[in-house]
Amino acid sequence: MEQNDNTYQQLIEDNQFVEWVKSDFQAHNDYWNKWQQNNTESKDGFKEAIQTVQMMSFNEEQLKEEEIEQQWDHVLSKIEARKKRFTIGRIVPLLRYSAAVLLLPALLMIAYLNHQNDKIKGQFDQLAYSQQQVKHTVQAPLGSKVSVDLPDGSKVWLNSGSSITYPQLFGEERIVSMKGECYFDITKGMKPFIVQNPGAAVKVYGTEFNINAYNQDKVSVALVEGKVSLLTEDQEYFVKPGQVAMYDQQIKRVKIYKAQLDEFTCWLEGRYVFRNRTLSQILNTLEYRYNYEFVLEDKELSNYIYNAKINDVGLEQLLHMLSLSGPIRYEIERTRLSEDGVFSKGKVRIYKK
């Protein structure tokens, strides 16, 4: 047993041995095969050393937070088991000898194991830090929706033309940044979750909510369930389920009011719900959804109020529905490919009937 323990300690400190294991036993293969043949009495310690190094061998590019915790728990349990095997398996039989002879090697072994503990944990901490510096950005193409799974298991849906940036691994805080419109389903956890956006940052307490920042001057947060708050320079505003918080960028103020939230979340189901929405506001939404430029040729139309529920249909069909219930007519200029190979953005001109 002692021979195997000494072998284990020597091998995990041997850079050549570590390199051999991490290279899937390719580097220095002949040397270590011969070593095993000449040290058959140390085969258990040799096997345990391989297992420990393999615990620390994983693909850094794809590492997730739970993987680090699992790997660290495995290594820690092995260290603790080795402590117990030494302190219980050997110290008790040696009690018949003098206490002075017993105590020194025991303390040395425990000090060594604690040193190994700190060393391995330090390696994991460095790896975790490097993962936190790796950022990913996902963008939903115009005219489509995209879903994203975050490192903590939270899920985000991105509306047309929206984007979200998040780290490979969360640190002490779970911080993401977004533009456009996103719906969040946040996994509950001890670490705070912060959504940075063009308006006031949103602090999350485990919840589902929608953020619309297409218009960066007025950012809305619609809370479906749970609890969130908006963080301004001088105050924290708490929002309840069924409420919408509207942040006005120009005056740096938050207005909170009750609302029917389907108007804010209907895009997830491919529908439109307009309640007391001006034509100008509606066209702003459609511009991101269909990737067309909308031009109001008669400015008086901009404040015309609509109340409508419309399924996700083609652009021309939707415009036809709006024209049936409002004083508008329209002309569509399709996307075209120029002679130099550049696509011109489609355009819709809105006129008064």
C-alpha cells in the first residue's frame, strides 16, 4: 500500500507522465510501457495517478460550469479518500508506538495532501477564469427567431434582428447583454442574473420576462412571472407579474403599469397583438420582422390608432388587413439585385386613402 501511495505522489508531479496521459498515451509510450513492466508492485498507484490526470483532461473550448464542479468534486473525493486511508488505515495500528514517531509523518502527509488540494483547485480556478473571458454573440437574422441556451441552463428567444452576448462560463454574477427584443426564461440560482440593454439594466430573481429595446429611447420590460427590477443610476424599481416597466432614456425615468402581456409576448407564437398602437409604432415593429423600410408619405397617418390581432402572415397580406381597417393604401418595392451584385432593401410606401 505504501509503495502505491509513493508511486501515486511521484507520478502526478511528473510532467512527462502528465503529458503522456493527456496525449491519450501517445507521447513517451515506450518509456511508460517499460516502466510498468519494471514496477508491477506499484500498478495500483500507477492506475490511480492516470485516473487523477484524466479528471483534469477535458476540452477547454466546451467546458461548462457544471463540468468544472463535477470534475473538482471527483478530484476532491479522491484526495479525501487518500487522507482517510492514511490517517485511519495507518495511524490507528501505529498507536502502539510512540506518539512522537507517529505524529510527524502524519502531519507531513496531511500537509502534502492539502498542498495538492490547493494546487489542483488553483488550476481549476484559472481555467474557470479563462472561460469567463470567452464571449459568445448570437444574432437572429431579420425575418426569423432564434433560441439560445445559456451556460446556467437559462433559455433566451431572440426576435428578428436581435442579438445577445454572454460568456462561455458565468462568474460571481450571471451577466448578459442584448439588443432588439428577447424573451428570457431564467434558471433560479444563488448568483445574481443581470441583463444589460440600451435602457436600464434588469436584475433577475428567477423568472420569465420580455425586453423590447428595438426603440432604444424607450425600453420595455414585461414580467410574466417571478420578480425583476430595473436599475437606474439612483434607484431600483421592482416589477410584479402582469406589469410592464417602461424606461425613458431621455428623462432617465421608469414608469410601471399593469397590462395584458400577450401584446409583448405574442411574437413567440408568431402572432401580432396591437392595442391602442399608432401606425408609426406598428410599422416600426414590422420593419424588423420583414426587413423592409416603411415610408409614411402622409405624416398625418403616423398617429392613427389600431386595435387588432393578426396571425403571422406574409407582408402583403398583413398590409392588406391594415388597409381594410384603416385609411391607408400601400405600394411595395421589392428587394432588387443591382448590376454590381448588391441587394437593395425592400421598401413599402404608405399613402392616405
